Amino acid sequence: MDISYLLFLQDFRNSINDVLTPFMEFVSDFAIYYLPIVAAFIYWCVNKKSGLFALATLDLSRAVNALLKLTACVYRPWIRDARIIPAGDSIRTATGYSFPSGHSTYAMALYGGMGVGFWQNKKTRFLTAICVVLVLLTGFSRNYLGVHTPQDVLVGFTSTLLVIFGMWKLFAFLEKHPEKENWFLLGGVLLAAVLLVYFNLKTYPMDYIDGKLIVDPNVMKRNGFDDGGVIAFFCIARFIEKKWIRFEATGFNTKGIIISAIGLVLDYLIVHFLKAQCISFLGYYWGRFAYAGTEILFVVALWPIVIKFAVNKSKEIKK
């Protein structure tokens, strides 16, 4: 049934000469490449708590997605059925195992996490509705492009919804018991350690097509070190920020937007240029781990130092 649905969408794509494919590719890639930037901007500039909620949800969801993906080891739709031909350039980023969908996980974590924050204010509740539409559109785009089955998307959504609900409960609990946060942060670090050991020691399928390995286990373990390790670095960064930095969001004003924009440019440079350097020095596994951690430390703890300095300077000038 899932393959029949993908073939139906494929026939529709062909009947309209792939006119919607570029749009669907943009919707799909936006969740991975640009949406985390929006969450960082909210954290720095608009509302610290809402941004932190979205970032925490994303990092834990990535770890859960990696656990499910590297445990199930489900092949992509075109491996299961050669009639499936992915649209456009989507196959380039659709590497590794298929279940559950990473793009759907990112979309639900960030759109959903931000939607929870928007819902707290009556003036911004309409943005929550927009977030819901964008989540569903992102999931559909993965089916439309032929790179994920409906169950890949559905499980990505469901697992992340559970993370959002759990994170919402946790934030509410810590609102009343802030002294207990360190124990949860320590738990996150220990969880990441267990995941990395599991990813490294478990066995992976070694199936070939025409003499070529379908999915390289080394690549999947590398991705597992990336996605599984982020929760540890988030917990460490959060501990550093709340203990020694304690910054305030700049507010959605000209100065705040400029400071946050500069931070986003630096974050972009970390994402696009630091990865190769880390891998060169530390190898594929620990290099990916270090690169992902550096980016999270920058967003959650390091750039907030600059923001705190700028906000304090503004207060001194006003006095």
C-alpha cells in the first residue's frame, strides 16, 4: 500500500512535468538547513524560553530518530521497489536508512516546538496554525519526492510529538523546581554516552546490489555520533549558560536583530567550514561529534555571552 501511494504521487509528478518538484524540495530542505537558524534567532532575539524549548526538542528528537533509524535499518523506497524514482535532486540528501524520516523529525521538532511557544501568547496563536500546516507540508514533501514512505513520516512525526509533550511537561516541572534541572542535564549526558556505545557496538545489515553495499554501516555510525551526541552538548551548553551567563533575549528591535544576524552568520560559517576541519583532525566519528557539539555550544552558550555584554552596555548607556 505504501509503495502504491508513492507510485501514485510519482505518476502525478510526471503528469505535470515535475512543476511542483522545486517547491517541494525547498519545503523539505528548509526544515533541515534553515529552520534551526530560526530557532536560534528566537532564542537570542525574541523569547529565550521559547527558543530554548525548540532547540531542546530538536536535539532530543534527533537522538531518538537516530536510535530508531539505526535500530530498524530500513532501506529506502527505491531499494524496496525499483519502480520508485526519486524526484529532482532529492536523492542526493536522502542517504542512509529510511525509517523514520529525519526531515519530518526536524520539521515536527522545530515547527512544533516554536508552535508551542507561539501558543502561549494570544497575539501569536495564528503562527501556531501556520506551523501545523508547514509540518504537514514538510512530511508530504518527503512522500511527494519519493524518498520516504508514509510510515517513515508518520513515525517521525509521532516520536517527535512524544518528545514535544515530554519536553513541555519537563519545562513546566522545572518552572516549579529549577533546582532539579542539573539532574536532568546529567541524565541527558549519560543518555548520549549510552547511545554512542550502542551505535558503535551494534551490528548492521551488509546487503549488496550489483556488488555495491546498499548502506555503509560506517556512514550510519558516523551520523549516529552526530545525532546522538548533540543531546550531550546541549545539556553541557545549557548548564554553562544558566550557571555563568544567564543572558536575556535582546528583544525584537534593530540592535537585537543586528546582533542576532551576526551570530547567524558565524553559525553558518561553523556549519559549513568547521565540519571538514574537525573530521580532518579527529576522524569521521569524533570529528562529526566535535563539530555538532561546537555548533550547539555556540548557539546555546557562547554567542549569548556577546548578547549579554551588548544588552548590559545598552542599559548602562540609557542610565
